[in-house]
Amino acid sequence: MTRAAHPPMAGGEFDRDAATRLDEAALDAAWAETGSRLLRLRDGEIAVRAADEHGAKLDLIPATGGRDADRLYLGRLAGDPVFAAVATEEAPLGAEPAAGWLPPFDFAWKLPEVEAEMLAVAFALTAWHRSSAFSPRDGSATIPANGGWARHDSHGGEHFPRTDPVVIVLVEHEDRLLLGSNVLWESGRFSLLAGFVEAGESAEQAVVREIEEEAGVLVDDVRYVASQPWPFPRSFMLGFRARLVEGADPEALNPDPAEISELRWFTREELRDPAPGIRLPMPVSIARWMIDRWVEEGDRGRAADGGRG
């Protein structure tokens, strides 16, 4: 399957309608619109109307009653306002969704792109509000503001959603790709190497440092590829490609035992048709998107060469 031009949840199709969130009267008017909808989240899951082999749809219900401060304004879908709220088993905020409550990892890549983006916004905002009830400056209580895109403390301080940058790296060497298995994962699950950008560090510096720390090898020719929100709870994935430095021994891998249980080089054929017991990243991730694009690059190269090699 041909990869999209961008990672999942990163197409830029969803209208965030930033102007409305800054105006309380405009927010009330948006909530009162006939087409206004509410998207419900609960315990790391989201309300789903449909999810099968043919695709998926989020369960959007009419926005009714008064607009509380915990109704977070996401933006507009096909011109209609969409808000998000956290439900509980005791307060489901509506009827049981047709396809139930599902974690995003089970179906998000099946959604229309605009709904996948909306899902990312909803998870990012609700996770931030859940952990930001008190000011990090003085411990005072905070309240939602700007339609949920900020919180204010009692001293007039304004706080905004936190996003943590992470580099994720496609390391190449002679038509092979380096993947690692995290110590917390089940045996046979592999993905690209990744790590948080440290304070005072550029993303490119983080790429070189993380690969050396996790794999014990040096890389150069660092090139940016694409980015993806990963709001589980608040990461921002920065995808890069890099190559082993000239003269490096690709077999001299030294995995960090605190994080990596196994490192392995994979050919395109091994990734196109993984051996039994080998599991690649979930389809909604930028890691899978980058791996699949790399495999397709080789396929296009073989086609241009008449299928040889």
C-alpha cells in the first residue's frame, strides 16, 4: 500500500478555528449552533461509531445543555463546531457509542484523515488538563480558559498545553534498516530508535546522541523527514533519517541494556514480509509510516531498474 504524503494525524485538514477559542461569546454561539457536536473520551479511550475492515468513524453526538468550562473547543469539522469532554461510566454524557469505547491505537489509522487529526487534538488537550489542575509556579488551582487551550491561575498567570519533542530515527546502512526492541515490549516487537530532545539541544544533536546511547554507533548525514503529534500523553515526534558514519562496523552494535533488549538490521524484503514472530510498529505511528516509505523507495528503485536487484 502506498504511504500518504504525511504521517497519520498530521495532514493539516482539520480547522482549529483559533479565533473562536479566544472569544467567550463566540464559544457560546458555536456551542449553540445547530450542527455543534461533542466528542467523548473516557479512560484513554474514545467514543467510536464504526470500526471495521472498511474504515472507522468517531461518534459525535449533538452538543446539548449549557457549555461548561470543561467542554474543550477543538475546532470545526465540515464547518460545524466540535467540542470534547471527558466522560465516566457514571456520567457517559450520552448514549453508548455504536462501536463502543476504543483506544486510538486500535483503529485511528482507519479514520478519515480529518477525524484522525481531531482525535489527536482531543487526546492532547484532555491529557494536559488532567495533569494541570494546579499551577507549576505556586501550586494554586487553575481553571480552563480560551475554550480549553489555556489555564489561568489565581494570580493571573496563563499556562498552555505542554508538548515534549522526541526524535525518531531511520538509520540506514547499505540497504538495511536498524530497528530495536525496547526492554518493556514483548519479544519480537521492533521499531525505529527514538528519544527525547534534551534541554539546550537541537533535534539534529539529539539524533546523533540518542543513536550512540541506544545502539553504540555514530551516525551522520542527518536529514529531517516529517513530524507527527503523538498525544499519548504529550509527545511531538520529529522524524529523521541518518546513516552510519563512513567506516563504521554495522555489526559493532552495543544496545543500552536499560532501554534496548535487541538491535537488528533488516532488509526491505524482511520488512515487506516479516518473519513469524516479528511485529512492526502500529499503523498509526510515524515509525510505521517511515518504515513503509523506506520499503516503497526500494520497490520504486527496482521497478525503475526493470525489476533487477
